[in-house]
Amino acid sequence: MKHVETELTYYKRLEKIGAELTKAVLAVQQLVDLQAEDDGLWFIAATAPESYLQAALRKLHAEVERVSALTREFQKAGGK
């Protein structure tokens, strides 16, 4: 017989996934914060490849900031 997940089990599983996702987002945000303080990553680019790399890094940091903000809003709304 096929296992049918109860609604309570389903919501507990979602809660666990939400908690793990929140931990992961916070860990990534900590890495981004450390990188933001690293002068070696934010120097004035002298070459096109350096400039391209810095632009990509800034885009990545912006996206992590966006996801972190969404995670904080989720937590405020009662998410775990």
C-alpha cells in the first residue's frame, strides 16, 4: 500500500525544510559579509577581467542580500 503523508507530517517536514533553508541563507550571508570587508576583493580593477569579476561578485552579493531580506521577512511572518 502506498504511504499517504498526513497533513501534520507534511507541515512538520515543511517546517524542517524552512529551518534548514534559513540556516543555509544565514551562513551564505555571513560569507558575503566577510567578503564585503575584504579589501583584496574590492580594489580598483586594472584590467577588463578584474572588472568583469568584480561586477559578477557585486551581482552575487546583491542577490544574496535580496534572499537574506526575504528570509528575514519570512521569519517575521511566523516562518521558522
